[in-house]
Amino acid sequence: MLCLDLHNEDVILATALFLAQTQKQPLFTKEIQDFLAADRKNPPAKGQILFVGSSSFTKWTDVATYFPKHKILNRGFGGSSLTDLIRYQNDIIYPYKPSQIVIYCGENDVAGDVNLPAFEVYNRFVTLYRSIRQHTSVPVSFVSLKPSPSRWAMRWKMISVNGWVNEQAMADKSLTYIDVWEPMLDKDRRPMPEIFLEDNLHMNANGYKIWAKIIEPTLLKPALPKK
């Protein structure tokens, strides 16, 4: 009986060790590793304008065609949250030495936890922004959380987050707030359905055209060629 008990304990211990070794990796590990592998194979030029954030950037696969006068590097990944950007910032922000950083993130923070206060989402942005400022003084732009039909019930939290970032930007010349919320609303002040895909969350080309028109004036002007 004693041997059986010891055997069971050994099995329990071995199982615990196995589970500890095979715990799930952090979200988006594969996506980040894919970025790093691509960077090693074909290192991106330094000084580009870095777009970083969640799936609204991830799915903007032809973003460079919307801004032909600029050099754009897109590092949107999955349905990432601000906590993911904080986790991976050393991999997908600073190595590129961008001339400007454009962020779209925070929507999934709101949607991912109904109990998460809006101010905590803003605090996550502040944490990321402060960390960026410890590494670089380049301009940072925050694209406002967008209104989408599938998340319309969460609009008040998103409006709050947008408002706080906007207030911070008004007091900080190196931070720009880009309002895409208002231009995406129809005459009834609801999200325009024709600019979204069937999931009523992600945008189609018409939605990205709206974004491009608003974002373009905020981007750094390309450097003039040396004479």
C-alpha cells in the first residue's frame, strides 16, 4: 500500500513538472517570432514610420499604398491589447529605430474584460507611452479607438479612453491624438455599416480610406533629398 502511495506521488510530481514545462506561451508568441525571423532575413530600413497595434493594423496589409509619400512599417499583430504591446515592445518597436510611432490599440482591452474600468485601459496606454519615452523622443500618435457595430454597447468606455488620451495629447507636443471616431459615424451618430466587413468589427477598404485621410496629415513629412 505504501509503495502504491509513493508511486502515485511520483506520478503527481511528474505530471506537475510536465504541466509547468508545457504551459501555454504568452499570446502572440508565434506572430512575434515570425516578425523576428522576417527581420533577420530582410532587415527593415531604420527610420520608417512604425504602425503598431491590434488587428485593425494587422488587417491593413496594403497600408503602404495608402501613404505613397511615406515609408511605413506595419507591425500590427493579431487581436493584441495594450498589455501585449507592453510585453513585446523590445521586439517590435525599438529595434526599428522608427522616426514616428503610430499606435492603434486598446479596443481589445475594453472588449476582453467587461469588468475592466476604462481608466485602467488608459493607464495601460500611459505605461506603454512612458516606456517609449524612456527609449526614444520621436513623435507618437495614438489613433482613437474606433466605433464598430459589434462593440457599440462598449462605446462609453471607448469614448472615455479616447477622451483621456486626447487630454494628455493636448498637454504633450510629442503625442498626437488622431480622432477616427467621429468620421466613422453616420448622420444618426452610429457606426457606418458600409465601411465594415461582415463581422461588423473590422473595416473594409472604405473604412481604411477614412483612416488614411485623417492619419496622413499627422505623419512626418518625408525628408527632402540631399542636394
